[in-house]
Amino acid sequence: MHPTIECWFEFGSNYSYLSLMRIEALALDAGVALRYRPFLLGPVFRELGWQSSPFAEQKEKGEYVWRDMSRRAAKYGIPFRRPSTFPRRALLPMRVALVGADQAWMGEYCRRIMLQNWAHDREIDDAAVVLEALLELVDDPHAVLAAAGTQEVKEALRAQTAKARALGIFGAPTFIVGGEMFWGDDRLEDALDYARRT
């Protein structure tokens, strides 16, 4: 029985980018099972009283975070380019992530979508970009895209977002290990260490 880490994330989240580019390999090395939990940050932020990301609403925090992202990406050897739109709409790729959350292709799909946003500055809510990310990962990318557009998946993503709030999640990435919460890319290693020890 492997210890498990849940990764609650959003493609529009800059720090989720850094974590999703690293977490699959780190969890494998640690012998920790990984569960992807996509959710929408927008409704969470609005419930907390923000109309957008706090990095967009607070000038000083926003200026700091782009410098911090550059430093951390360089530390990890991950490409980073400040996107021309922030926060960027990511509803379609998030619905696809919900469809694929338990599939073997999920990790690579997440990395491809994140790179499109945070390294190549592309509009990831575009169906063509999502299809490109699914190429050679799934047998029928169009079928996956069609599944993501169903009412069932739309409602499931809303429900998952509501569950995130019920768990007390207020930002992304958030890692949950045995009921213990760790928030932020800089807590990923702490979360994995806790999973190993418990």
C-alpha cells in the first residue's frame, strides 16, 4: 500500500506550473502514489472576495511573483516566459484534465498544456491547442475533447471545485496527504516527505 499525495491544481496558476512539471517524477522516486485533482481557481477566488488572481489584483505582489517565477524556474531547469495574458482562461483543458485524471497519460498531458501557457504563451483554452497536447497520448483525441464538453463533465468539475473549498483549499497548487494540507510549489517536497513518513 503506497502512501498517496493529492495534487489540487489549475492550469492558469503559475505555481501549479512549477509543480506539475516536477511532481510525477518526484512522486515516483519517493514511492508515493499521485492523484491529480483539477479544480477551478476562479470560483474559489470570488468566494474569497477577489475578482481575479491576487497576483493580478495587488501590484506589488504581482511584480514580485514574476521575478520569483523566473528564479524558481531557472532553479528547476524549467522554461518560463511571462504570459501576455494573466490569468489565462483554461476551462477546456481543465475539463479534459478531469476526464484524464486517473489515466496514464495525465502527467504528460499536464506538462504539455502548462508548457503551452507558461513557456510558449499560447491560448490554452483553444480546442486546437488542447488537441495538439493530446496527440499521440490517447487513441482518439477528438473523443476525449467531446467527452470534456459533456454536461456530466462540466458538472463534475464544478463539484470538484466545491469539494476543494470544502477541504479548505484557497489556492493552487495544494497537496493533501492523509488529511494534511500543504500549499504552494515550495511545499511539494515537504508534502512528499510527509507522505513517505506516514
